Amino acid sequence: MIRYFHKALADIRSNRFLNLVTMVTIALSILMVSLFVLFFETLGRIMDGWNQEGRAMVYLTPEFTTDIRPELESAITRLDGVVRVAFVSKDQALARLKNQMAGSNRFLDTLKENPLPHAFEIQIQSRDGFESVAAAVRQIKSLDMVESVEYGREWLVRVFDLFQLFRLTGYVMCVLFLLIAFFITASTVRLVFHSRQSEVEIMRLVGATDRFIKMPFYVTGLIQGAVGGILGLLILFIAYLAVSSGISRSMGELFHLDVRFLSVTAMGGIWGVSTFLGWFGCYLSLRQLLK
Amino acid sequence: MNLDTGKNAIIRLFNVTKQYGGKPALQNVSLDIEPGEFVFISGPSGAGKSTLLKVLYLAETVSDGQILIDGMNLARISPARLPFLRRRFGMVFQDFKLIPTLTVFDNVALALDVAGKKPSFIKKKVMHVLRITGMETKVHELPPTLSGGEQQRVAVARAVAGDPDIILADEPTGSLDQASARRVLEILLAYHKKGGTILVASHHLQQLQTVVTGRSIVLEKGRLVSATRLEPYAT
């Protein structure tokens, strides 16, 4: 294997330009793929955060009295997915409202009686998407003394649907970029093979097996894929270092933003795919050429 | 024409015919070659000399007839076994067929490398054959920087490096000056004296047959027209 590795390095040196172009093309393709993965990993974390911190307000009927609060609170707590229940009395709700409308809350003082209902502020954890949340909400609605449940489900579902569509488009783009890397590798192998046709013929004349002829090409493909993959990830990491702190600072105040670089698993996966593509491009080309 | 019917023949041809697009390059050639024989194949251009060598190392397949190499029927050799057959031959061509991007050492080493020999053995053996061929001072040179005679000596070194049973030489001295041609022949003769079977296809029969005992085979229009024993002239 070591001798094939040495041969492959010698081949790369003797066809520097072609091999460099291939590695740069693979690097750019991997850069685009990693960029998509990084973007969707980050967006996915944000969405998960929203999903997991699903808050809902359970408004109670006017007939509700604080005597029945423990019973109702425990009924809600027992429901699947409900992780936190906090009672908000109508007085607390009015105080919050006044606080939120600080400066223009004088009209609230003119109210003869508090129009706000008692409520429970609950947190529902979604384990497997919105269906479990929706089921919990339906169960709460069916409880006695519950007037209505306000939950920002509608817009979140739309955002999630949009995200899924976006993610699908991203995956398609990833596949396209990987295909580009694959075709470039395959084409380079063909060009190099044709430029070395007479050399291959001589090898055959002295008794070289197909394996002996192919192995240096395979190793070259693996090196191209591996180096291209590392290069692509490295470029993305440098860009990430340059941009991430700025993004966190400017957008972190708008919503909770957990910006992290690709996980080791994702990087390993991308690098593995890149290396595999380098080899696979060689494999398919040589299969055709050495029929 | 069947010259000898030696049971120990290392090469046996039975009514071998080779056609290119309907035109015969070889017609019903039958021939036995004993191990350790030195065989000259001569004849005018287009007589089928090169074709005869090509069908032996399976660069071409025969249209009809059969060839046995050391009892092995070439028609039954699978593509996967072909490299192993070729390792039994050492081949020398008029155009040398050296890889221009590899050094003299690496070109010769290739014959052993393909056979999976160990690097230490390859180094020792390559230096040995380069010494025999007088090319030991050029080990790091690339073929294009060498003269024709030197390139052919490298090609012969490669041919003998793997200690093949048979050497097939197609016009090995065709593009060389007299001194270089003589040097190449001397190397082939030295290998022959060690027991190697050698087939040389050449126009320059006189030059070759002055130095060795062997057999001369003449081809004309693809047919084997004569076979005679040769004795070296006094030189």
C-alpha cells in the first residue's frame, strides 16, 4: 500500500495543475455543502429551542375560583408534555399589563373592575414535533373551567414547514455540489489516464495486473478527496471565525442564537463523503477505461 | 511446416493464422522451439515477423490455430492470467518502450515491481542487470536524455531483470548504430548462454547470425518458408 501511496504522490507531482484544479473544485464543492450543513444545523438548533420552549396561556372561565386551583393545576401538570405550570391571577395579569404599558396605562386606572381572567402559564415540551403539543393543548381545552388556550402554533407550524422546505432545497443543492465534485474527479482521472495511455500499455506488456495499474489512481482519488475535503472545511472555519462573533452580537438580542461550528460528527461525515467521492470518481472512470 | 516435434518444446505453434480485416499476416505457421534455443525470424517488411511475436505474448489473438507456451494453451488464458503469462517473457522493442517520466532504475524496476518483489530485492537485482548492460552510471537519468543505444540497453536490462524463460525481441537493433547493436546482441547472447530462450525478429539477419548458433526462420507473406541451422561465422 505504501508503494502505491508513493506512486500516487509521484503522479500528483507530475500532473500538478490537473490535480490542483481537482482538489480546489472538490474544496469549493465541500465548502458549499458544509456551509449548508452549518446553516441548517444552526437554524435547526434555533427552531428546536422554539419548539422545546412552547409556552401557552390557559385562560379560565369567570366561574373559576381559587379554591379549585390545586385540583386544576394538578390536572394540567399530569398531562403529557407539560413541564411547568404557573398560576397567574387576574390581579397579577393586570399588574403585568400596567407594567408593560408603562407611561400610557392611565386608562387602566379608570376600570371599575378587572376584566382580565385568571390564567395558567404553562410550558409544553415537544418531543416529536407539534402533534404532541397540539394533543396536550386539546386535552387542556377539554378540562372544566378552561375558557381557551392561546398557543402560537399556527405561525410556528408555518415557519417549521418553510424550514423543512428550505432544508430539502439545501439537501438537493448539497447533492448537486457533491455531484460536481464527483464528475470533476472522474474527468480528471480520464484526462490523466489518457495522458498516460502509453505508460499503461508498457506496464501491461511487462506483466502489470489491472490492480497494479489502478491502485495509484485510486490512491490519487482518495488523496484528492481527502485534501479537497479538509481544504473546504478549513475555508469554512476561517470564514466562520471571521463572521460568527459579529452575527452573535448583532442578532443575539433579537432571539436566542446558538452559533457553533460544525460538530465533529458532521465534519467527519463531510470529510468521509469527500474522500469517498474522490475514490468513487476514479473507480467509475477506470471501470469504463480498463474494460 | 513443422520443423521439430520436440516434446519438450517451450513454444509450440499449430497452424497459426492471423488475419487483419481479411488480409492474412500469418498463414498456417507451425513451429516448435526448444528451451534455450536462439531463433532468428527474418523476412521482408510485412512478412509477419512482428505479428508472430505479438501472438506469442497475446498482444494479438490468433484467427485460427493454437499456441502452447510451456504446455499452456494461450486460447484458454483468461484476461486475469495474462499478466502472469507476460512475466514469463522479456520483451525488447525497436522503439524501446521505456516510460519517459521514470528514471532508468525505475524503468528496469518496473518488471520486478509488477511481480510484487520486495524493494530490497528489486534494488539489488536492478543494479545487477544495469551493471551487466553497462548502464549502472545512468540509474538516475530519464530515458529521453539517453542515446538510442543506451535506451535499448535499458530496455534489455528490463527484459532480463525478471529472469524470464523467453526473450522476445522485435527489431532490437533496428534503430541502432553498429556498435550499439553489437552491445545489445552481446547482452542477449549472455542471457542465452545462461539458458534463456531467445526469439529475435530482424531485418539485419547477417549482423545477428555471425555471433551465435541458432535457428533461422524465414517468413514471407505470413508463411514460414524456410528454417535452417546457423553456425557463427569466424569473427
